[in-house]
Amino acid sequence: KRTAAMNASIENGCNVCIIQSGANANIDILQDGNGNFIVDEDWSGPALITGDNLVLNIKQGNVTTTGSSDENGIGLYINGNNTNLTISQGDHANDQGEHKIILDINGASNVISLTQYDGGTLSKHFFEGHIDGGSNNLTITQKDNGQKTFFLDVNGNDNEGTFIQEDTGTHYLDVTLDADHEVNITQRGSGNHGARVDLDGYSTDFDLIQQGSTAQNYEIDNTCSNALGCTINTTQGTQ
């Protein structure tokens, strides 16, 4: 798992340790600077959340206009429906990346927005997500220099996903979705694109863009068999 998410850190613990049980929790977490961890999923800290209608906002960044917010990690296990999750890792031109997220959700009807960003040259972004439950709206973005690795597996129907990996190069993405889906994938500049996508029956409406400079490659396994679904659009190269 991307070498235990780039060897994690903070001595296999967490600076914000969460064990939450009960519906309608609203949690906001702001962590300033480097090496911040909210963890579970085997980096080893709690981050165990049970209950429906969760609103969870996490920002790991400078907050100010100087400094960096590097090597931050989040591991979440969430058991509940109607999760509204917003995560931001990195927010400044000095950030050097090394951000990692592991997300495991057992529940349906989730709205998830995740961003990993750096403005430096050393970035290694890693994301792995497992969702057991349908009706999800997912927006996941990995931006700027260096390695970007992205794995997502959703077991449940009726999903909308926008997945972006852009600038500068070394992209890789692997997405598996159950039936009834709409997917938009963008991998941009400079080369090293990748992409492997597995989509089950009906729906589809799949758009993929891989551009500048060369590299690309792309693989799809799609089982639509119509019922008024399908449509695959791909754009590779030049920009």
C-alpha cells in the first residue's frame, strides 16, 4: 500500500485521535504545519467514526501565508450513511507534498471532496479509498509536482466521480465502480499519465483526458449493455 503510505510517521500515532459514536456529528479539524496525523487503517491510531449524517472537515495546511505543510497523513474508518467529508492537504507554494490519505467508508449516500496539493518539487501524493455503499458523489484531486498514486474501489450503484491528477507528470490512477456511474478523469502535464478503470453495467458516461507531454496510456474494462446507458469519450495528447 504504497510502501505503507510512504512510511507514515509520527511514530505510528496521531496528534488528533478520534473515536466518535452517534449520529449528526459535526467535526472541524485544522492542523497547521508539518507531520500532522489523524490515523487508522493500520498506521495505527483511532480515527474510528460510527453514525449517520456525519459532517467532517479537515484542513492540513499553513493557514498563514508562509511556511509549508508537508508530510501530513489521514486514515479514516467511517461506518454510517450520509457522510459529508471535505479534506484539504497542502495550501501553499512552499509545500513539498508527501501527503497521504486512506479512506474506508461502510455506508451509502456520501459526498466526498479531497485535495492533495504541493507547490514544491518533492511531492508524493497517495490516496486509497474503499466505499461499501451506493449513491456517492466523489471529487478527488492530486495536484502539482511529483508522484501521484490513486486507488479507489466502490461497491455500490449510482456513483458520480470527478478525479483529477495534474502537473507535473508521474500520474497513476486505478478506479473500480459498480453499476450506474458517471466518471470524469483528467490527467494533465507533463507525461507519465497511466489510468486503469473498471466499470460495471449500465450508465457509464465516461470522459477521460490525458494531455502533454507524451507518455499517456489508458485501460478500461466496461460492462454497460445499454438500457440507454454507455458513452465513452477520451482525449489523449497535445495541449
